[in-house]
Amino acid sequence: MDRVLPLLTSCSAAAVIQHYTDGPPAVDFESVPSTRGQLTITSGGRGEWVRRQTGIIIQKVLGYPESVKSLASSSVSRGGDGQPTHRLRTRYSEDIVLRFNCSTADEAWALSEACEILFLDVWEFGESFVDVRLSKDTVRRSLLRFNIQWLTVFQVSPLLSLLPESLQDAHTPIMQDLDLAQAVYNSYPQTFSSSARPHDNQLSNPNTASSNTEDANIFFQNYQPLSVILPWMRLMASIFPTHVRMINVGKTFENREIPALKVGVHPTNSEKPLPPRKTIIVTGGIHAREWISTSSVNYLAYSLATQYGKSQLITSLIESFDWIFVPSVNPDGYVYTWNDDRLWRKSRQPTPLRFCSGIDLDRSFGYHWDGAVTSDNPCSESFAGEEPFGAIETGTFVDWVRNQTTNHNAEVVAFLDLHSYSQEVLYPYSYSCTASPPSLENLQELAMGLAKAMRLSSGHYYKVVSACEGNVMPISEKAPRKSSLPQGGGSALDWFYGEMGVRYAFQIKLRDTGSYGFLLPKEHIVPTGKEVLEAALHLARHMRGDFDYLKIPEQGPSMISTKFRIPFGSKNPQDSWRKPSRGESSRFSEENIGGLDGPQTGEILDQDDQWELRRRKRR
């Protein structure tokens, strides 16, 4: 390995992983413990022969296999010319994801109960909508004709029979241009030619990072399986040994390690005892099907690692903080989405019901755990386990965090938990809308800054809202008092903020707002990664006290919402929300649920800049 490192470091920092060769798949993910695909390091000035020889050397050193097999590329079920495989068509061809537009509390509660009765997969829900996947196991299949419009109505009839008349026509498919099987197929990587090379561009906004960097490489041109992510992480640690280390932060039920990259530089010339090292933790993939969260964590780690020593800003932030990047807190579930079910959400741990596996890891943390809500339904997508930290992954991850703070002189000062979808920045609390976090105004202020940083990166609008308010309906005080969907207790967000005392903890729901949902096309990987990068840089600069880069705007319109609300799906609707007091914020704008675009840029500038003005006035 020592002989290989000079070759690695002499190449461009943009190491490229090339995988999915043209040959037929030969192995399954589970049969190879480390990695898959062909790895090639490229540099613009090197010839094809050098690139190929470099790839051969690295492949031999890291044991990279030459081919890979996934749910979408099985040799016995491969479709033709970009079409879904037979296996995908069998699993998803009769599925459909509908967006129900709920305008009253009664409609929301009725839909909640119907989803519980029919064991439907609720993808996302917000102020005025609910996205529901209708499985073929819950719909009738004896169709007399195949007219598309009639087929849609007939498929959802069991659900509609349980809903009020006002919801009979208040729904529409969220992917109107393609069916679910095609969308699933498109999310898997496509074959690369051996001559494929990365394109050069800006890594991020030139105002925040160096302009002499490569935008991305082949690794970020597709979503990657865990068996490709692992060697890529080892490669990053090998290329940048001065500031990158690969570590393990936990174990899974299937005995996998939970890998992470630690990026940071420690001072070594001080003889005085050092204060606790400020640490920022960024996690993704806690829900297995949210692939964009995993790729965004990797993109963020790559951006910081490759810009150390090149960008003055990033170099200073790596020297100021330790960054822990966990691409997937749920490796078992992530692997399962590649081998068996692309839309799997939970872990793979067995439950009291043998045919219903998995625990919702983001409901398994011990802070205000409300697992009693789902204890009688292990088949629920939000099943929280039988006890706090009952999921192996959350228990071991929490043990690692506590060990770092207790025995390794670390102080976790910020936590970012990446999810999808709906384009929201959420702050604590998730478990209740009546409990206000002590630092509410500071959380709201920084959340606004994160949303603005992401919008300035791409033009995409991110809403800012309390985590409990992310799943709500505007209602009157005469709301129904029962629902079948749980609240948000036991979340990682609340545990880090409430139990560990992390001052700044946020959950960011990434793209999009429903056009593709969890099946976001690969073209969004790099743009979404850039958004997350800008948010992370803004977070770190805010924590370090760098406010000179913020302009003082003119005061805009009020952002305070005065609606009374109650959590959609709450088991205890008496937790109705009080009217926000002065200085508090509910939602500052209505969601544009029809697509990716939000309000006009000028309008958002007036709104979120108001918080910066208020902060400066207070000081």
C-alpha cells in the first residue's frame, strides 16, 4: 500500500470510481464483503493508458470486483433498452403514489384511519397534502379493461370507500409522466463506458469555496450501493491521510459496521491541555429508501476533504471543527433497497411478527420515545420497536457518541440529519408542538440562514418549520381526538438536542416537493449536494461567529404565522398548538406542492433577511 499512495496523491484530488462494467452481473452484494465495480483514478492531463493502469493497481489493492448485481440489473430479469426488468415490473407495476389534497381536519383524520386499516405506505404528509403509495396487495386486480383513467380509479376504490366524499376526487398521481416501476428502474445506476471521465466545474458557490475545483466525478453521477461507498471511503482516507480518517460509529443487526469519515485537523504544537474538540455530526440514510440523503453526505465529505489546503474558508473550518460524516445509519436497510425492495424504509431487525421486519430508526431513540403508539403494529412503517434504543443501530450509534464526549475529549456542537423529501429545514422539537425548545429563536434564526444558503446555491426553496409542525393540518379548536398515525417521538433530532445538549440540531428534508419523491433522478445528486454544502458552511461559520459575509437587508414582511394547528396523525390531538407568541414562527409561507419551484427569489430575500436584521438589532 505504501507504494501505491504516491501514485494516488500524485493524481487529481477528484478520485473517480467507475463501476457497472458492460459484462453480465456475476455476484450479489451479499457475497462480497467489501466493494464492487471497477475503480479508476483519472486526471485531465493523463493518458488513457495511465488511467487504466492506475485503475488496475487500485483494483488489485482494494480487491474491487469487476461486476455487480442489483435489483434493476439481474441477468435473469434485465429489461430491454431502458425498460424496467421483469422483477421490477412484477413488484411495482401495479403500484401508484397519489397525492391527496386535504382541506379540513375531518379529511385528514379519515385518511389517516384508512391508511392504517389498509396498511398503506404513507410517503410524506404536510399542511394540506398526503402522499400515499397504494400497494398491489391492497387493491383489486380483476380488471376488465386497461383504460388508464379507469384503471387508476378502480385501483384506489378500496381506499376511497373509506374516505369522505370530499376526497373522492381530491387526488392526483405525483409521477404523471412515468409509472412507479419505471421510476424505480431509473434510480439505479446505468452502465458507464470505459472512457467516461468527469466534467470540470465549480465545486460550490465561488463566494464560499475555491473556484479551482472539480464539480464532481463519476462517483456522483449515479447513486452508489454500499459495496461501492465503502471502498470509496477507504480511498478518501488513503488519499488525504492528513485530515481524513475512516471510522466506525456502530453496528447493525446483520453485523455490518456503520462507517463514517472523520474530517479534521488537530493542533499538535500546544503543550497546554486542549479544550474539548468541537464536533459537527452529519448523518444520512436513517431511512433506507432516501438515497439522496446518503449521496449528499458523501458529497459534503468529498467537498471538504478535497478543498483542504485549497480553499481558505474550508481549510479554516476543518481546523476549527471535527466533521463526522455518516452516509448511512441504516446499512442493512440500504443494502436491502439495492437487492430486494427499492422502497424499503426501516431497518432489517426482526419484530414480534415474523412477516413484518424492521424498526423505524428515527423513532427508536430514547428521548420522549412513544413506541407504545405502534407497539401493536410491527407492520407499520413507523414501528418504533418494543423499547427505547431497541434497534441495534441506534443503540450502538448512541453508545459511540457518548463514548466520544466522555472519553475522547469531543464536544458535539451541531447535528445535521439529512432526509427526503419535501424541501424543509426542521428544528426541535419533533415529539411535541406544545413544548418549546429553550433556544427557539436561535434555532429559527439559524434554520432561516440554512434555507437561504441552499436557495442561493440553486434557487430551490426550503421552508423552515418546527419538526412537529412538519406533519400538520390547519384546524379549528374542535378537532377530532384520535388518529392512527404516530407523532414524532424518539427522533435523532430530539435526542441530540434534548439529551446531549447539542445547541444546533436540524433535520433537513432534501429535494424534491413531490414530483419524484424518494425516486429523485440522478441528475439531482450534485445540485442537491451543493445545497447541503452551502448549508453546512453557513452552519459552521455561524457557530464560529463569522457574520461579516452577511449583508444587512431592508426589513421585510412579517414571518409570524398565527394559525392554530394540530399534528397530522397525532394520537393525542389535545396537544393542539397554541398560537405562536411574538418572536416565534410556525410556517412562513405556504408550500408549493405542485413541483420543485417555490416562491420568487426576491420575496424570500425579504422574508428570511428579516431575521438577520433582528439579530443585529438585538446585539
